[in-house]
Amino acid sequence: MKLLITGTAGFIGYSLALRLLEKNRNIIIFGLDNFNNYYSLKLKKKRINILKKYKNFKMFKIDLHNEKKVKQFISKNKFDIVFHFAAQAGVRYTQTNPGSYIKSNIIGFYNLIESIKVYQPKFLFYASSSSVYGETKKFPTKENFKTQPLNIYSLSKKNNEEMVRINLKNFKTKFICLRFFTVFGEWGRPDMFIFKLLDAILKKKLFYLNNYGNHERDFTYIEDAIDMLENLYKSRNKLNKHEVFNVCSNNPQNIIKIKNKIISLAGNCSIKKRELQKVDVGKTHGCNRRILKFGKLKKLKNFNKNLENTIIWYLENKNLFK
């Protein structure tokens, strides 16, 4: 069986590819990434070098924005299952480079959808985001809640969901939407809160604490997120034509408490508190009942232990973030 994972050099794409390669010898995984410089290429290349140790992994550098190359690649390889994680990430980057979200997240996704029309995979799992819910007041957010994006990033993810919805009649493929909440852990993204604070501590830099530290985020450990995805993959034949799942812990954490925990373990730095940024929401808290029930998962890993493991990993691998 042939699987395509887009965004394989990214955090979630890499983590899922590694899990599937470790447990499945009867599959071939094709990785695809454009290796943009949004964050450390050294980190991205290290992830891919680990995956390349497996004989049933093949890596390709292609930008989904290049329609011709994408169509040629898809038609040549005829995949059974596609996991789509390639996207321009980050909410604050929308303020400085909003066009990159149109190019990568909307046009790139459109090119992928158009490219699979001829040789349709049985399943396409695609990454959305908790940000599509916007600034809601009712928690935990469930998959059937109204979506109301507040920035170009979340709008691009809602656009992907709508693009699938209006194209369903043209496909035999089953589309599985994955609304990820704040995923963290070893091999994570440098632009996320935990690693940004650790970087400030090590480099003695000023750290800006948004919303005066009053944010609450549904931090979801990478291993828990991959457990959820792996269970969906294993139970894929039970999935309907278009499914939507929250990928979350259902256990929001206060940013100040996380800050204090990191400082107690890694040291201090100068911190300046500031108001809520216009692209941010105050709280995320998703309901994970649906994905846990579907995958028959019962218990997630301990947050404090996961945070400690993440900090230790970063301190041992900080050279990858240069």
C-alpha cells in the first residue's frame, strides 16, 4: 500500500510518518515538502534524515503551489491514502505575510484536490485547525459548532473544509478533517510558546507575554495526537464520506502556570506583559469525545510529564533551532 504524507518535514507530518514506519513494513510512505524557511531548516532536515533510515520511505521536494509538478507526481504514483499536513503555519505570521497563506494553504490544497481526481485515493486525511472556531464563549467546542475565523490562517483552514464539502460529489475518496488544537512535544515547532520561552531563557532575551498571560490553550501532546491519528488510520474503513474530528486533550492549560513551570526547570528571563493581540483568541478548549470513542482510546498522557520531557528534549537539541 502506498501512502503520501505532505508536509513530512513538519512536526505532525514527521511524527506520523515515523510512527507508521516503525509499525508497518507492508506500506511505502512517500514524503513531500517544499522545505520553506519559515523556521529552522536544520530541524526539518534532521527529521527527514531520521525517516530516511527506513527503506520503505521516499522523500520528494515539491511545492504544492506548483500545479504541474503536483499533478505529474500524483498521477505517476497513484496513492491509496493521502495525509495532508503541508501548510503555512502560525497565526502571528498572518500580520507580516498574509499572502503565503493564500499560496500554500488555499491554492496548494486546491492543486492537491484537483490532482487526485483522476487516480482517487481511498482516503484523504487533511489538517484543519482549532482556530476555525474563532472567539467562542461555549466550551468545550464540538465538531458541530459554528466556525467563525478571525484571521487569514483560520480562514484558509475553513476554506479547505468548504472546498472539500462542495467537491464531495466528484469523489469516491473519503475525506477526514482533523482540527488540531495546540500540539506540542519533542521535535515541535520553534515558533510555539514553549520553545519561544525556552529560547528567550537560554539567550537572555526579552519575552513578550501576550494577554498578560491569561490565555488558556488546549495543549495536546504529540504522542497523544499521533495515537488518535493512528487509530483513525487503523479503523478507516468505518469512516463515512466526510468526517470531522477535534484532535485535542480536552484539558486546557493556563499560560502563566506553564510559564512558571518552564522557569522552574530551565531558568528565568525578562518578561514583558502586553495586551491581547488582535489575531489571537483568549481560550481554546476542544471536546475530544468523538475521536477517543472512535479510536477506543481511554486515557491521555500526563501533561506535566509531557511538558518536562519536551523541555529536556529542547535543552538537549537546541542546536537544531538555529
